[in-house]
Amino acid sequence: MIDKKRLERLYARIDADIAEGKYPGAAVAMASGGEVIAERVFGVARLAQDGAAPVAADAQTLWLLYSQTKPITSAALLILAERGLLNLHFPVAHYIPEFSKHSKGGVTAFHLLTHQAGFPNAMVTEAAWADHKLLQKEVCDFPLDFEPGSKVFYHSYAAHWVQAVLIEAVTGQDFRKFIASEVIEPLGLSDMYVGVPEDQHKRLAGSYYCEGDGLKAAEHKRSDEFDNTAFYLSGMPGAGCYATARDVALFYQMLIGLGQLRGKRILSPRMVQYMTTNHTGDRPDEFFGAPMHRALGVHLRGKTPTIRGLSSIAHPDVFGHGGVGTSYSFADPHSGVSFTYLTNSRLPEPGHGKRLDEIMTMAQAAVVGL
């Protein structure tokens, strides 16, 4: 199934990237049949800072997933849909009447899940991270930039803040607790947190970025906006989950397993099939300037000549998601393999996109049992 020499070649590439200063640390995991079959951590979880020594990455390190959080939040929304508590094609305003403000009455959960909602650049204030009454007010005040459904345009944060408010409106629970109790805990993912409790903060990798072209060694600077206690606790639904590579790869094993992992089911096979269907075809995502083949919370490889993040050699049905400038995961329903690659520093383009296609192609090439 897995060619160990090819996998070692991938590990050597990551070691070389770290030696060249492209990122301080990384973690990878590959899973098949509901079990992790290979994993490794590399480098430093936290750089030396304020007199403190650097912290080596290890198997207990929790890495910021950035936008790899999105499929996890979206899975919670789909759970509500298949329980009959939410209709993906009804207006969000049916559940939250105030959301109809500013001509948003036609926005549906389907639009939110496929990055077609119409407010890609909307933001909530930091005060709303902890005050969810304020959070609901602020998402209801989002203005439209375009007619819902008329464009595919990546929503970095806004659509998932609305998903969080929708979860709370339907369930009466804090969205972080619902995701934990209905997605993470049933799957036994003990090293995944949407909203990290204080007793786990010591395990968190740092969040860094580098300037320049991302093709050579660069100085990594701390991202204060992502590396503070308020952010850790927020569980930002589009960018705030922390996890090990192992647990992310196992989350994707659940999707390969059509909603089930190790005998525990959280979604039906039909819902997972719907979730992993290309709903936007080859329409370009105007944020990326290329087709992204959007499904519900994830995106697919599709049949375009190239694709961001999933490897151009991947099967058209391969799906997954990435994290800004840092990471990507894929799941291949044909080989049964899922793979997660996480780092702790954001590289700018064109270096990041080039790096992703190379790393993910090396991971795809290590899978020889199809």
C-alpha cells in the first residue's frame, strides 16, 4: 500500500525545508483503514522568545489548522441537516430572522458551505469571539458584496462565523461545545480542539510568518493575531482549530469511511457523498483566480490541469482542504488513504503553492496500492 522509500523521501524533503528556514516545524500523518499507518514530527514547535528556549515539536504538539478548521465546522452543520433540524437550501434567515438585513434574505447554508454567500471579506470584532450575542448581531450586520450564488469567492472567515451562529440558533448550544460533543468526541479524536482549554495551551505550536518569496531562508516572525489566549479560546470556526496531524488524518478517514470511523458513525453515507460532490464545477474561485471545485466544506481535485493543494496527479475524486500559507490534507476514496501535512509558519506566494504541489505529489506518489 505505502512505499516506505518514497515516504522517507518525503520526510527528507521536509527536513530540508526546515534546514533552509522555510518553516520552524512540521508534522505529517498518513492513515488507511481507519488507522494511522505513518506519522512524524519535525523541528521546533515554538521558537526562542523573550528569553525562553525553543520548544521542540513532538507527538503531543497541537498545530494551528488555520482554514483546515473549515471542514470540521461544516461537518457539524451537516449533522444538523441530516437530523432534520436544518435545511441546507432554506434561507439562513428562516432560523435567524435578523440575518435578512442588508439584502441577505436569500443566503442559504449551501451558499455558506460552497463559498457563494456574497460577503467574502466581512469580519467580526475580537469582542464577539467571547460574546456570542454580539457575534450574532455582527454577522446579521454583514453587507453583501455580490448576489448569493452568482460567484464563487473564498470566504476566509465570514461564512464560518455565520455557520457557528446558525449552529447555536438551531441547537441552543455554544458552537464549540456542539462540535466537540457531536464531531470530535464520538470519533475519539482526543487531540483536536475547536476552542482550546487553558490546560492545553502549553502544547500549542507557535504561529509564525515569513517575508520574502518563500523560496529561501527567511526570518520568521510571531503572528500575534493568531498566537494569544483570546484566539486559543475562541475556536474561530473558519481558522481556529488546533490538532495533531494524526487526528486530522483520522477525521478524513471518517469521510472516506462514509461517515464512520472505528465503528462510530457521525454522518450517513448519503450525506458524506453529498458533502464530497463538486457543486461548483469548473467555475473559477475569484479569490484564487482558478477553479477550486467546491464541495460542502471541502474541495475536490476535479479534472482541471492543475489544482491548489491537493496535487495535480491526484485522482479527480480526491478531496481535502488547506490552511493559509502552511498546510494541506487530502483524502482519496479510491486508495482509502488520507494524508495531513501541517507547519507552523506561513509562506507567501509563489513559494507556498509550489511547495504544496510538490509535498502533496510526493505523498500521493508514496501510495502504490490502488
